[in-house]
Amino acid sequence: MKKLSTLTGSLFRYKMHPDGEFIVYPPDGNGSLQDRSAIVITPFTVVLVKDAIRGAERIKMGASRDAPSPGSLGALIKQQKQSPQQLSYLIPILVAEGICRVERDGKAFVVVRKEG
């Protein structure tokens, strides 16, 4: 399994399933790595987010479960009846893959498309 950290510094592990979904093992309540529970990020969600990043030069992440910023990736995911919190794991994975980079804008994270 690969290991990354969220944009706020929490470690997590993940692997990619051959079908294109990411299986993410978030940290436990103490912030330690664990392998008892997982979150699945479906290929649909991965493509949805990648397409939104490719279509915008800059877009807010909006990972808030309750009130993602209007026009953000989180709002887009919430429209699909999914949790914007998936972005806490998916965006670092996409950064590691070279799809995008992230900047801070005050307290918000902004996802910036990489050229090429």
C-alpha cells in the first residue's frame, strides 16, 4: 500500500483497485495508520473530479461535509449525493499523480490544474 498525508497532515494509506477505484484507509481516532476500515472512491468520482480540475484553471476544494463552497469540487460531489470528505484523500492522490497542485487561499485549499 502507498502512504500519503492529507493537506492538513493526517497520514493515510491507499491502494488502487484494478477496476480504477481507490481504497483508502483513513487514520484511526488517534491519527495512527490502521487497516480495519476503508473508504472506497469510485471510478465515477475520480473521473468527475479529474474532469472538473481539467475544466478549470483553479477550483476550490470544498471538502466540508456540511457546507462546501459554492462552485467547489465538494459542491460538485455533494450534488452526486456523495461525501465531499472523499476529497481529503483524493486530492493528495491526484497531486502525487501529477494531475494538479494545491495552494492555500486563507483557510481554503485551491486545486490548480497542472499544464501538460
